[in-house]
Amino acid sequence: MTTVMGCIADDFTGATDLAGLLARSGVRVSLRIGVPDEPPSDTSPFEVIALKSRTVPVADAVEETQRALAWLQQAGAQRFFWKYCSTFDSTAEGNIGPVAEALMQALGTDQTIYCPAFPENGRSIFMGNLFVGQQPLAESPMKDHPLTPMRDSNLMRLLAPQVTKPVGLADRLTVARGADALRDRFEALKAEGVAHVVVDAVANEDLYTIAEACRDMPLMTGGSAVAMPLPHLYKAQGLLAADAPATPKPDTPDQTIVLSGSCSAMTNAQVARYIATGAPSFRLDPLDVSKTGSNPALNWLLNQDLSTAPLIYATAEPASVKAAQAALGTDAAGKLIEDTLAKCAIAARDQGARRIIVAGGETSGAVTKALGVTQLDISTEIAPGVPWTFCTSDGHTIALTLKSGNFGAETFFTDAQAKLDAA
Ligand code: ADP
């Protein structure tokens, strides 16, 4: 199937978030981890390429994005979406602006929009200022982010030093007047030479207006939410057939493994809740693993009945994480756990696990790499931003869900299993 829209995301969980929202429409969405080495085949109407370009040097981000664009064009896409974080994570150098300008140049377009709003998750934009819940971005916890501290809330001021062409605003008063008024505003700004238009959005209906006004732009940029209405709009427009391939739901046997390497507050609560249900569990302690390696966990796994969905976890409270990091070094402790969980994923698959639940962004990267997974078909959403996916590993169809730290409800691990059974 020819790809209608090609999306490029600057990190993996952002790509999953976008893919999940697009898949709410019921249309097939594929996620590729990195730019595929092979030319496009078995492509979906919506293709999302996950890069790891949020904080790499600008030139590397631009180069990777151009490769992603070329692959998506080969897949047939004529419209493109550049997805970054809903908190506009970037520095004065980039990478949001430079990547957008490189894409605009490659596509021969002289205007695009910037709309990181995600009202369902408390991200809204008013008069060009981004809010996180009720706080301006620069007063939110993002002001202390270790890599991209956000010290200004005004998107025009944040974007201007990142780009070479003028930046402008289409404000909420215009958005409230509808898609035609918004298109007129874009034209007026274009006549003034404005290439980069920040667009206000405070509620979901604003996103529909914006998506409708922008649906014919070769390039849109933003958070995931403004892309959500596009599948329906493309269907209404006839760009996407009414019977376009649907989200796949293959049957997978209920042999399940849960692997948790996230130490976020929410994952700690999820692990505790899951253990309280009586699920069998094995705790990985980095200090033990540094002495005994992965074998105790692998031996424990061998004796488990996978239909009981056992859990292997390194999830721990901050004090315990700090102690392990002090003894082993932060990176070494993290790597020991990631390697062990990756080995457990392979062992579980070889033991027949066809449903794999992973908690932790970095942990997910380690597990997908170990399983040799490069393409995920997005399926049912378990929690906002966390879908079930289907992939192939060693010739087996596997249902895989990858949850980053703070996502999901406390009952996430049982919710995930129930969702797949109900699908
Ligand atoms: P999140 O999505 O919550 O950030 P990640 O998987 O991205 O989760 O990051 C968690 C990191 O912490 C991983 O590198 C993991 O290996 C490491 N880790 C997990 N458990 C422990 C622990 N008990 N002590 C030290 N590091 C740990």
C-alpha cells in the first residue's frame, strides 16, 4: 500500500505516541526503529520512523532526517510530519528548527506550522506561549531538564534562533474562526515572508481546525496530537481509500513475559501492584548481577509457566538505585540491567513467549535490539501513548508493548493483558 503520510520522530517513545494516536483511526500504521537499511516494502498508509535525534549535534540530526525523508519518499509519501516533544525540547541551536528547515528545503516548500499542543495531556499554546498544565513551560519542571532546560515559554522566541527565516504566529482568535480564516492567516504571513508559523491550540477542536487548514501542506511539524485528525481528513478527501488497510490484530498465544527496567515512580507502583496480584516475580539487583551475571534470572525463567505472565524487574526505589549507581557507576549499573533484561527477552521468546510487555524507554531499546525488531505494526491502545504492537522476531509473530517510565495506570501490566484478550 502506498504511503500517504511519512512521519519522522526525534525519539522512540515520541514515535510510539504519534503512531498510537494515528492508529486510533483504525488505519494501519507502521513504526520503523531507525531508517530501514532495505528499500520500502509492505508499507502502510502511515509510516513513522523513530530517530534518536533530539539531542545529537544539529548536523547529525539533519543528516539522519534527510535519510528518513528519502526512504519515506521512496515509499510514496507526499505529505510529511516532523514530530518532536510536546514540551518543545530543544536548545538555541536546535534540533527542531534546523531539521524543519532542512525538510522544507528538500520538499521545496516555503511555509510550515509548529504546534506542539496536546490538550489531553495538558499541553496548550496561547498567544505563542506553551503551557504545561497551568504552568508556563519555563516555570514547569522542564526548566530543570538535564539536556534541554526550557527557560522561555514563548515558542516564537525559542524558535527564532534555531532558524534562518522569519517566525510568526497564528493565534487562538484566528483558529477559533475556523480553517478558512486560518488558511487566510497563513497566506498573509507568507506574503510577509514568514516561513515558520507557530499555531495556538488550547482544546482538541482547535487541533481539528488546524489539521484541516494544513492538510495539504507538504510538511507539518508538532507534537503528536495535531496529527491525530489527519487519517479521517485524508479519508474524507479521498486521499486514503475508505477501505484502507486496517490495524492488524493477529492472535498470539497467551504465553507472556513482563520485563521492567524503569525506576520511575509510576513503574514502581505498577510493579508493586502486579506482584500483589500474585504474579510470579524475580527481582534483579544490579549488585547481584555484577557478581553472578544473568544466569540466576535465566534459570528462574526456565522454571516458569509463561501462561501466568511472570515478571522480571529491576525497578527499585530511588535510594536503592542510588546505592547501586554509587557502587557500580550509573552507566555500568544501567547496562548490566539492560543486558540482562535483553537476554531474558530472548530466552522467554525461545521458551514460547508471544506477548512481551516492557517498561522503560532505554530498556525498550535494549529489548527490541536483542529481539532483532525493526518494524512494529501499531495496534490497540492500552493507555494514552502506549499501544500494543505486533512485530516479527526470529520468524515468530509477537505482541510487544513498550512503555516509557511514567506512562500507564497503576494496573498497567494487567490492563495490557486484558486489552489484548479483548482485541
Ligand atoms: P524510564 O523510561 O523510566 O526512563 P529507562 O529504561 O529509560 O526507564 O531507564 C532506566 C534505566 O535505569 C535503565 O538504564 C535501567 O537499566 C536502569 N536501572 C534499572 N533498574 C536499576 C537499578 N535497580 N539500579 C540502577 N539502575 C537501574
